[in-house]
Amino acid sequence: MGELGKRYECEDCGTEILCTKAAETIPECCGKEMPIKGARELPSSD
């Protein structure tokens, strides 16, 4: 199920999408389901 507000990224071509509407299917690209993109690491403050 496509989760509202989540970013998905294709592991093959790097295409990114932002889910703006809930869906009953997971987005697909290059013939495979797209995994949810993880959070970016914040720079450490020394």
C-alpha cells in the first residue's frame, strides 16, 4: 500500500517520487516495487 507523505526511490535508476495520495498498491519502477526512501543523516555538531 502506498503511504501518504512517504518518498519512494527506485534502486535501479534512482527515480524518486513523493506519495501525495494514498493508494492500494506500492509504486513500481523498472519492473520492481519501489522501497520507501530512508531518512538522511544529519551532520554532527562537534
